[in-house]
Amino acid sequence: MNVFKQEFHMKIKSIIIWSISLAALMIFYMSFFPYMEQDSETLDSIMNSFPKEMMQALGVRAGLSLGSLMGFFTLTFTIMQIAIAIQSANYGFSILSEEERELTADFLMTKPVSRKKIYLSKFFAALLGLLITFLAVGIGSLIALKLFNGGSNYEVSHVFKLLISVPLFQLTFLSIGMFISLLFKKIRSVLSLSMSLAIGLYVISSVGEIIDSDILRYMTPFHYFEAGVILKTGEYDIQLFLIAVSVIIVSLVSSYLLYNRRDIHSL
Amino acid sequence: MGIIETNNLTKYYGKSLGIKDLCLEVEEGEIFGFIGPNGAGKSTTIRLLLSLIYPTSGQVKLFGKDIKKYGPEVRKDIGYLPSEIFYYDKMKVIDLLKYSESFYRKDCTKRMKELADIMELDLGRRIEDLSYGNKKKVGIVQGLLHEPELIILDEPTGGLDPLMQQKFFNLIREENEKGATIFFSSHILGEIQALCNRVAIIRDGSIIETADIKTLKENNYKKICIIGDNLKTEIFDIDGVTKLTKEDYGFRFFYKGDINPIIKAISDIKIRDINIEEPTLEEIFMHYYE
């Protein structure tokens, strides 16, 4: 437990900041909805004048109008997803590489503790951090929808379905980050890497929509957890979820194997 | 039973060699010196002992147990002090020491306080505010607080002032008297001579000699430089003088053996200056190659 506690302790500030900011951002964005709704007809006509591809790139594609509550919530939630992806990838890139970068690995790994235990402790500490952020985003979303629904009705069960998919989404980015971090000898800038990964995969999913390419879509987790689709249908695409689960398992198992036999170099 | 046994231990970093076919045996209760120039493979060996890196081939046994199988278990009884100290900057000294303690299933508070007192370490300060020497003290305390049976020191004295160095050496000697085995790596011959019973000399990844410290002391070379005018070569025709070279200003040579005959010989002639130095490690190695 001591490594887990230490890891969680090192991340606690970041976890709190991410959680509060994302929940606040959610409520802030949604607070614009009542004004959008008032002018929904004008808005729709503007939107319709834009090329279809552009709308798709913005994540508004499942036939939901920006003037409708679920349409606007889709757009907002997609922005949340990008942020959540950055945070998850950030933890993924950092947990196994930070001790090496800060050269504290020499301290930790010469203690009577196995690599396996270090790996698991760090993984679960990061996971707990992400779950806290997930709860904050979830609660923020529910509050925002309650306060700023502009009188529209919405399917609470669909919203729940979307929210419950978030931990799997987080795990995907966490595990990919962990795996990639072990392919490098030394990771210098965790933040820029995690932003590139998250934003890069988002761009791939947008491009995939625009040019209607299945190959591109399957390459990116943003497609597996598309807010618009889940909100509209209230259903998960099991096939896509299975892909996500396989990505997670493969990343976690291979990073475990790599970490176990990794050489920790000094200066 | 050897406390440390390595069997044909070899480590390549890609294509470049770390150490090759290293066989080492350290007995219980020894203070074992491990000396060699920078880049000879000292740190590589130590990192292999601690499973920070894994061997290309060969085997390490600590306390008679294969570390591949029993890594965490054997590390319970090891205290390690790295040459460069880095700790979680935002932690206070006491928090780091408590974290360190949490890995061992025993109460180390008393020993921790004692060690901190001896090393004059302020437990309430943040690690990032500490000087290099003070960080080193943190390293010493965290490495010793669980009263390990094997203490591995990798160039431990850098950054400590002479007084602290002395205290540290005394501490190591005390631990040794209590039964701990010490593995002491250094590139400073004087330290090794002061502390160790036995010493292994490593160069280019291989051990070139393992000797009792007494033998090394008998091979106590001096590097002597005599400055004067009209000095004759015959004066230095004494047993123990090697590598006599004539320079513009006088003579340079190495001397091994009883110091008195050479002093006597020099006192008979008129010189301007004399310089007697310990040879550098490199120069001692040169002798080992002869």
C-alpha cells in the first residue's frame, strides 16, 4: 500500500485541479444553452449553411441539432472527452517514467519491493485518480443538465449510459500512455506527449468522419465512445467496446512485461 | 557462504560493454573495497547487484540466494547509498525517511533519530531546499535506518566535508563491527585504504586484481619529483626507484619501499625543491600492468 499511497499523494493536486476544472467547465459551457435554444431556428439555419463535413468534424453528426439540448450537450461532452483523454494519457505517460526521469527510481527499486508491485500500485493510484475525475465530470454534467436544460426534456438513461462509458475511455488512454512510455529510454515532456496523443487521435477521428473512412475510425478511441451516438441511441456498440477492451489488455500486459525487464539507468 | 557472489556476470549496453565475466566473492563481515577509474564498470556492477539493471549473462547470488528469484526478499537486508542522490523534491526529510521505513517490516524510528543526530541532519526541512552535502546525509540515513546486513556504497563521500566523512566512516565501521558486510565502491584510493580489508580493482569491465589491503599498502608507491641544478643520475640508483625520467628542471620517478633510504640519498645533495605525492590510481594501475 505504501507505494500506492505515495503515488496517489504525488498526484492528488493534479487530480483535484483536473476534477474541479472539468466539472466547472461543463457547467460553464452548458450555461449558454438556454440562450442557444432561444435562437435555435436561426442557429439551425446557420448550421445548415455550413458544409456537412465541418459539422461532422465538430462532433455534431448524429443528426442532433446544436439548438437542441442533446446536440449542445454532445458538443460540450466531446470537448470534455478531449480533456479527459489528455489527463488519462498524461498519467499513463508519467506513472512509470517519472521515477526514472527524476532519478528517484534508484531509491524506490532498491527497496524490498518487486517491479510487479510497483507497477500495480502506480496503475491503481492513477486509476483511482481518474475515477475521481470521472465522478466530478459525471456530477458536473448532471448538475449542468438539471440547471440549464432550457425546459427541454432529455433521456436521463442515455446520459447515464454515456457517463458510464467514461472510465473505459480513460483506461484506454491510460494504458496506451503507459505502453508508449516504456518504448522510450527517457520521456522528457509528458504534457506535450499526452496532448499530441489525445488531440492527434481526435483529429484522426474527425478526419475519419469527414472522408468517411472506417480504417481511420477504428484507429481512434474517440470513435469507440462517440458521445452523439450513445446519447441518441442509448446503446453501446459492443463491437467497438470489445476493441477498446482488447487495446487496454494488450497495452497493460505488454507494458507490464516491458517494465519487469527494464534497465533503470543512472545519470 | 559468500554474501555477494557473482558468476561470469556480463552486461552489454547494446553493443558497448559494461562488464564482462565478472566473478566476485565477498565474505560475511568484510569491508570490501571496489576501486577503479570512472567508467570501469563499478556502477554497472552495483546496479546489477540491486536488480536496477539485468545482466546479459551470468548470475548474482546475495546471501546465497539467486536475485532473479528472490530480489525483493534479499533487498530487505540491503542498505544502498547511491553516488548521486535524488529524492522526491516536495517531500520533507522526515517524510522520505518514513516512506523508506515503510518498506521494512520493523520500527526504525529510534535508529532513524540516532543516525540523524550523528549526521546532524534537520528532519523538518524540505528536500528541495537541501544542499548537495545534506542530501547525501539523507541518503546515508535512509540507507542505514533498517540496520541492513549488507551495505552497498557507491562513491558515498562526494559532497561531504572532511569532518562528516570521518563521522560517516566511523558509522560504517560500527555497522561492520555489529556484523554488517560492506561493499564500498570508490575511485579514491585513500578512502579504500582507510576502511577496507580487501579490495578488487576493476578496469574496462574486468577485475584485474583482488588483494588484501595490506598487499596494496606494501605496494605503496610514491611519486617523487626533485627540482635542482646539475643533478646526477647515479644518486637515484637505489632499489625501488622506477621510471626515472630526466626533465629540464630535474628528475621524476616512482619509488616503492622503505621511504628512509631515498630521503637519506636526497639529503646528501643540494636541491631547490621536492615534491612527494601519492600516485594517481591510473599510475598504480600502470604498475599492475607491468
